[in-house]
Amino acid sequence: MMATFFNPLSQTDRKKMLKDSLLSNEKGKRVILSGNEAIVRGAIEAGVKFATSYPGNPCTEILETLISVSGELGIYAEWSINEMVALEAASAASIAGLRSLVAMKHVGLNWALDPLMCINLSGVEAGMLVVVGDDPQSRASQNEEDVRFLASMSELPMLEPSGPAEAKEMVVWGIEFSERVKLPVLLRSAQRVSHGLEDVVLGDIIQPNVRAEFKKDEKYLVTGAGGRSVRLHESLHKKQEIIESAIERSPFNKVVKSGEERWGIVSAGMGYCIAVEALEFCGLEDKFARLKLAAPHPLPKKLLKDFCSNLEAVVVVEDVEPYLQTSIRAILAEEGISCRVYGRSDFNPRPVGEITFNEVLGMIERVSGRESPCINSRKPQVAMFRHMLISRPLTMCSGCPHRATFYAMKRAVNRILRDRAIFCGDIGCYSFASQPPFQLIDLKFSMGSSIGLACGFAKSNVDDKVFAIIGDSTFFHAGIPALINAVYNDARFVVVVLDNLVVGMTGQQPSPSLGLNANRTETVRILPEDIARAVGVKFVKAFDPLNLKEAERAFEEAIGYQGPGPAMLVARSPCAVYAAREARIRGERLQRYTVLEDRCTGCGVCTQHFGCPAIVMKEDNKARIEADDCTGCGVCAQVCPYRAIVKEA
Amino acid sequence: MPIPGDSQGGIAMGRVWSIIIAGVGGQGIVTTARILAESALASGYSVKATDIVGGAQRGGAVLSHVRFGNLVHSPIVPDGLADVVIGIEPLEALRSSIQYLRQDGTVVFNEEPVYPLTVLLKQQKYPPLEEIRSALLTITKNVFTLKASELARSAGSRLAAGSVLLGFMAAVSGIPIPKHNFHAAMEEVFTERVARVNIKAFELGFSKGLEAVNRLG
């Protein structure tokens, strides 16, 4: 059985029940929600009227879920073009008096940091929550970071839930607190919380009856002129006292302490859950006092002081960087408290990734001097069976139009340029072209960086032909200024926009080239080639990559273009997963393809060079197309040198 | 002896059931975890679960942790402490069992592999099912396999393989969740048509499980 890359049942058929839970007025009812869904329920309970987001793991499902009930609740919900715009729009709504929520992944906050560092100065009016989905371990991101540092930099409170139930409560509390302190509140939801499931107790829903109205005030003019931004900075410092005292008294701090303990555990978020289980596992739950923090920023100084003052040592449990550990050490040193503060960095000077249960056991062991019960070691199995545990690299789906684009591209490049080419990649499904069979991506950094990198290589006068390979959504998000830079500075390279009409990687949210917005109403269709022409790109060509001949010709022409400025190709064909789902909704059957066994020579072009996961080479050296996985793109039929692949009768 | 799957619930204080559901993106792992979580909640337990998903739609491995009991602290199953591993895909069953399954835990897995692209490109070799089974037998004697996708297809959709495996697991593992709560969870979570398919799939798996239990005596 071959890859089944999409499961339409799980997404569409669960929605009804979820919608009922989200809209339910039964206060006190227990329902199971994911972290992302619980955040949405919290926003509904708090009367949020305006929500924005850009898709990205682990928090894509927040806006997706919200859209499903936005009509009933009169909530405006949009997929913004990038996280910066999402944050700006949500801030304006809040300044105009609507409670707002904006959700983004950790790297999204890097984008939105610029406006955030001004909105923290001006402040907002109605409650505003910035949900930041963090991805320690970088499971579905280009990197891992630790967004807590951005909370202390922006001097904004950052709450951190330990599970979905607490996430919902924190959203409600955070929005109310934001409105009180007139500042956005951050909520860090790490992957294990966002994608967690837990029974959540429903609360009351507020349905505020407000009209947006902007009350002009000079504080919204954030400018250095006349020393205003410095004064605003000073007043932000002043607000810290109010924030600190509110966090100090927040209901989400939890202390479990009898006074008999010698040691303690301090944590926030999911780390706390792991720590409590590890203590019970070791039978040391009575020997360690426990402090769960509501927020990594600001830290409750008095609470920490009281908690640590008569303990010999505390163990700090946290993901990625020793952020809490360093801050707590500083607080205790300032107060002259001699309690030692252990953390990951004492066991591993350069901690990375999520903290694990075993790591916490090791820390507890070291501090208490007690050996923890032995967990069955799997070292023998790992050694014996390592050869069987083959990797499972991510790949483009069966029928993916990107595969056709790369196939045509590789043929044209091999023929004309051989290996004299540099391929700058970008964020999206097409980055899997870095792997076999194509191996066509040499560099990949962050959103939109392909075009900026290509500008730099081209202007450095490298001998190789330079390519920037970017998806439609990433182009709209971050590629356009870089394209203008290329035209403006006459950088000569080839931009390839792989336009599949949706944000493929995160679950096929609509992109501006689709012509539908978040709630699937029709809107203006924005095409990358129109933007290219408008900014002065002289060579612009759009083509359908499922027609391999046409695609290869387009690459030949673009490679031959000598300037001025960049050449731009747009390979347009809808995401295969999206197209298959739409076809299913319309009740259409997909035209599948099949292999004529008498014509198949087993040459392996379709499997080795094209690599569609729907095609398998059988034992008898004949290719076979798995009917369940074929989406009917028909490209393999063009790839086969023996015309052995045909439409299924 | 209690009748498998007809348990009326109730587990010892402090006892937490830990279940790992492993497979490849698109196989319905997250949905299967949700059904299990809803069934446990309906049986009166506290439930915590979490998914480890990275690029789930593009052939990557997906893992769900589901834990329930009177009091569950953390959704994350510590290494070597899972009571049950449900593998919707054989290789992922092995991978997650080595990391998570406790000694003498139960592993139930679908015999139908999903080949990584590297296998199709002949860069890696997919291990034979027999080797996967013998590797698992070094951890536990409770290794069960079945053609879950095929059974699911006969119930109406190959995507219900997770429900087939849930049914089998309910029969062989001694999990303290009564059968009717699985049915109720499916009726709650799915639309009527899809619920019918999944309940049928669950029942097919359950009777296969009973057969396996009877064979073992």
C-alpha cells in the first residue's frame, strides 16, 4: 500500500462537533479541545471581534477554527499577507475599541517585531492578545528559537499555558488584562500545548456590542521627535510595576509546598507537567516543593523569593534556552538568597530542543542524590535494529505540480548550464526539491529570502546562473520588496514562482492568487506575473507545469534572458491535495492513470527521476500506479519514454 | 475473567494508561487519537494527549500520545512506559515501540506499509514484516498484526484503518474503556455516514481481536 497523503474525513467531518463545542452556551460543560481550539474558545468567551493570522505550525488551526464560527459570532477573521500586517491590523482594531487576537508562529514574531516595538509604546485600547506558537525542537519550522526573549525585549507580559484547559483560561484573562493595562499581551503556546488534547471546562460567552471608533491621541504618533518615543519608553517602564504585580497575583501561578522540603521545582508551561510526573515516578513528590509560573515574563519576584528562601536548591525545567534559570538566578542573587538554581545548562552547557522526561529525571537525581527507578533501556534494540529504522524524509505529495516544475527545470538546467547554477530556495513544500531525485536547492533560510540571496549572488558576479525558487504565498508574504530590489538594482537572475494557489504546506489555506479569502468568499485575484510587470520585470512568463514541454521551453527562454533585471517565471497549477479535495466536494471522480505492463520496460524513469510516490516498481520490474494515490495529473505519462502510462479506462 | 471490551471502567488510583498511535501523515492518526481521547473522557477519566506532527501531509511520521486515568499530569508518554502502541504503519510501529513501549506492553499494527520515497528510489530498503515482528518480540510477546487497511476498505473506507486497530486493541489490551463508549465517541466526532463506516471498522477489528485472544487461550 502506498502513501495516502491526505485524509479529507478527519478535517471536514469533525467540524460539526467542534463547532457545537465552540458555540455552546452550556457553562461548566466538559469538552475535549486541542490547544489551538481552546485558544479559539477562550477568544470567543472573551468577546474577541477581530482576528488575524498567517498560517504556520503549530498555530495554523487557530484562525482556521475561528473562521468556522466567525459568521455566527460576527467576528472578522482574515488570513493576512504576513505576520507584520496581521499584527498591525489587529492593533488597529484594538485601538478602535474591538477586542482582537493575532496568531503566528515563532518566526512570524520576528517579522512582526518591528511594529510590536512601537505598539508596546503607544499601547492599545481594547484587549489584544498575540498568540505565538513556539516550535522548540523545530519539528515544522526552519529553526528553533526561544520567543521568551522577545517578551523581555518588548516589555510585554507573556503568559505560558501548560495545556489546552489553561490556555483557554489564559486567553480570557490575558485579553481582560490587556484591556486594563492598555498593552498587548503575549501568549506562548509551544507545539506540545497547541497540538495537545485535554478536557476543557466551558465558560460564559460575552457578546460585546461595540462599534469601532478611533479616538485620536498623540500617543499613537510614535516618533523620536521632541523626545516623544523616549517618554513613551519611560511610561512603558512605569507600566512594568502594574504588570509585575498583576502577574504576581495571577491565578495561574501555583505553589505546592509544605515547608518541610529541601528542594524545589520551578517551571512554566508543559515543562511543569513533565516535572510533576517525574517527581511522582521517583517517589519524591513530598521531597520537592513545586512552583508553576503563569508567565516567563515578567517573573513574580516576591513569589520566587518566598518559594526559594528556605530551599537548598531548585531545579528549573524549561524548553530550549536557560531563560528562566538565568532570570531566577539574577532575582535570587539580588535578594541575597542562597538557594542554588539548577537547570538544563548545568547538565548540558548548550541546551537545545524540547526538554524530555529523562532529562528531568537526571536533574532530580543529581539534586536529591536519589537514584530514580530504572526505565527499561532500549539501547540494545536501538543498536540491533538501527539498520531497519530507515528515515522517512518529507516529500512532495503524489500529483504535486511542483514535481513537474522541478523535472522540467532540471532537464533544462542540465542541458544548458550543467552544474553551473545556484539555486536559492524558500519556505514551502518546494523546499523538498533539495532531496533526491531533484537535489535542486542549495540554500534556504527564511520567508522570501530566495530573491534577496539571488540579488546578492547576481551582483557579486558569480559565474553561475542564479535561480530564486519561491512559492506564491511566500512571494506575497516577503518576496515582492526583494523583486523590486532586483529590478531597481539590475540584478540578473531567474525567479521561479511556483504558484499552486494556496499555502500548501500548512494545509491549503487560500493565497491571493486563488481569488478566495479566508471564509471562501470571492475576492480580487492577484497574480505574481502582474506584480512583476508592474514593478518593471521585462521578462515575465506564466506556464502550466503539468505540460512538461511548455515548462521546459519556458525554462530555456528564461535561462537565455540576458537582462536588464531578473527574468520571472510563474509555474501555475493548483496544489494536488487542494484540487483533489475540491473535486471530491463537487462529487467529481479523478481521472486516474495506469501502466500498460506489456509496454513497461522497467527503465525506472518514472520512479527514479520523477519520483511520484504513487508509482512503485514491483518485484517483476514493472511500474504500478497506486489507484488510491493517483490524482490524475498525467505528468508521468509525459515522462515515460515508452508511452506505457495511459489514462485509466 | 472479564469480557474484553466490556469493562465497566475503573482503574487503580494513580494508574495512568499510556497509548501511542504511530503512522504516516494522512493515515488518520490525529483523528484516531481524538476518538480514543473522547472514549476515555466518556468513561469518566481525565484525559491528556498530544500530537507530534511535522509536515504531516507530505509523507512524514506522525505520532500521537494519549493518556488517561483518574489524574494525568502530562500528555507526554515517557520513553519505555507506553502500555500500548498502535501502528497504522509497520515501520512506524517498530520505531515508536523501541522508544516508547514498556516491557510486555501490547503492540498492534497494520501490515500495510507506506514506503518512504527513498525506498521507491531504491536508496533504502524497507525491512520485511517478519523482521519487524521479530524485532518487536524482543520487547514484548504481545505483538499483533492485521490487515487493517483491507478491513477498513471492506467497512467502507481505507481511511478507517485507525478504527479497525482501535477495535482490535480494545479486545486484546484490557483497556478499561467499554466498547459502547468507542461507538459513542465516533457518533459524536464524525458525521452520521462516516461514523457508520468507522463503527463497522471498529467492530471488524474487535472481532479479529477476540479471535486472537481466543487463539492464545
